[in-house]
Amino acid sequence: MGWLEALATLVFWGSLATVAYVYAGYPITLMLLPRRPSRRSSAISLVLPRVTVVIAAFNERVSIRPTVQNKLDQDYPAGLLDVVVVSDASTDGTDDIVQEMQASRVTLLRNPRREGKTAALNRAMTVARGEIVVFSDANSLYAPDAVARLVACFEDPDVGYVTGRLEYGDGGSAVGSGSGLYMRYENWVRRLETRAGSVIGVNGGIDAVRRLLYEPMRPDHLPDFMLPLRVAARGLRVVYSESAVSYEEALGQQADEYRMRIRVTLRALRTLAEMRSLLRPRHGLLAFELMVHKVLRYLVAFLLAAMLLSGLLLAGSAPYAWMSALQGAMYGAAAVGWLAGGRIRWRPVFVPFYFCLINVAAAAACIRYLQGQQQVIWTPRTGA
């Protein structure tokens, strides 16, 4: 065996083993770890904390009224729950709708110019009165008991941050079907991470934090990632509550989903770079989870490319020829899904289509990060 063939063999099997571990080995490892005990009292708390629901909105005229009303109608004492809406310089009448709803329980703040979601959350926290602050997207509709379910997790004094279960409506598209399948996988991993210790990454449309733990963030930070990381760095737990449910419609267009994945990953990479000290071995399980669930996950596209190229170099041997053919078939199916505009919902097409979409987007975000790009503002429902 020549040196080139030996290197190609090492690259092929190393890439394959890493990708397999990221998606299958990691959750198996979590299942084998001992369960983290909860310090939650068995007694029912007689004193409920005050809750503030924060909603950052930009041009959400269609969604904002039902979303705010959904929070006001939660099965939680009305006197203990209020809503703060931060309009990020909306121009479509969003502010007027919130002003119509304004009362003692609804507060509208307006940014005179667009500053992005993170800046909007920072501003909302200056007026938030709740001991627990819940973050909702402007199109997130909660199950009636969702806020109560989130709050219940804080009865454990070791818990500093809670994320709920996001369920996507697929909108009849392959992108929506892929989003739903991917979110079910992510929720399964979050259950296992919670069982072992802390969750890495949360659902930004339904999560909650103890107000005293909130620290202002830079506009380029990804709040769904930076804030829970800061909480975990303090030695407190970030947990997943499967019973706290939120419903959203998935993006229906493949280009929108692709842009959204790039935006989120790019911001996560900047956050991860700032919090890179958490990757040190002394942080134990947290460092391990960050490395696998985030760092290696973002590199999957590069690993798959290395596997394909090395497999083609070794294609004279039957096992490599077959595995390269399987990879080629997967990419072919993904290409068919893309060329069909994301409308094919047949599982052998939409699964590889969506898998490739999110991993190519992650690779594009990595390249943009290395080029020094950043993205602060967002446009809902377009992914941008």
C-alpha cells in the first residue's frame, strides 16, 4: 500500500467514524452516562414566581396579536404574568396592534432603528419585572400550560435555564417535513443531554431564564446559544422540558431555510469562539457536549466531502466503490429534491435533501465566519 492509499484509507474511515459518532454515537454515549439527580422538591410550591414573556418582533402584523393573546391566556395567574414586546423598527403596523392591546399586562418598546433580536432582548430586560423571563418568537403559539411547565422546572435550584419542545407545522413542503424530522431528532438528543446534565443549544421560541442570570449580549451574539452557555458556565443546569410545547409553522421555501441555517450557524460560531474556554477538558461533560453537538456537527459537510474524495481514490476496492456509490446516490436524491424546489415529500428524497441542505449551510457559515462576516438583524419568515 502506497502512502497516498494509506492516507486516503485513514481519511475515509476517520471521516466516516466521526460523522457516525456525531449523529449516532453521541446519543448512545449520553444514554450510557449516569442520570443527573434532580434537587426538585416533591412538594408542590404554593408561591408561584412572577413571569415576564419577552417577544422581539419585526414586521409581524399578521402574527403579533394571536401570539400576545396566546401568552395572556396561559394557564398561569394573570396577576403574575406580563408581556413585553420590542418592535425592532417595524414598518407594517405591528406597533399599532400592540398598542391596541396595551394594558397593565402588555408593554410595547420600540427601537427607532433596526438593531436585531439580541439588542431587542437586552432592551426588554431593562423593564422585565418577572423573576422568570420567558422568550417567545413572534409567531410562537404555546400550549395552554406551557409557561407553567417551564416555571415548574425552576423548582430545582440547580436549574438556571429551561427550553421547551418546539413542534413544526410542515406547511405541506419537503422543507417543513425535514424541519419537523430534524427537530424531533434534536428534541430526543436534548432529553438525553438533560438526563446527563445540561442541554447544548435551545429553542429560541420557547425558553426561560432566571432574570438575575441574564447578562446583556452583543448584537452579534446568538441569544439562544450565548445565554444558556453563560448559565452553564456558572455551574447551573440548562434543561429541556418536553411537556412545555410551542407550535410554529416551518419555513416553506428551501432558499429561506438555507439562509436561516447560515444566519443561525454564523452567529453560533461567533458565540462559540467567544466561549471557547468551555471546550477545555476541565469543563468535563459540558466541553464534550460542545465539541460533539456543536463543533463537529458544523464540520460534517467537510467530513463528508473528505470521505467522498478518499473513497473515489480507493474505488478500485469493492467496499469503497459501494460506499462511494451510496454517497453518490444520497447526493443525487438531494439534488433531485433541490431541483424540484423542495416539493418532493417522499422520504427517500426529502431526508437526504434536508440533511444536505443544513450541512451545506453550516459549511457556508464556517467559510463566512473565517472571512470575518457577521449578521445582526433578521427578517422573519424569509430566513434572512
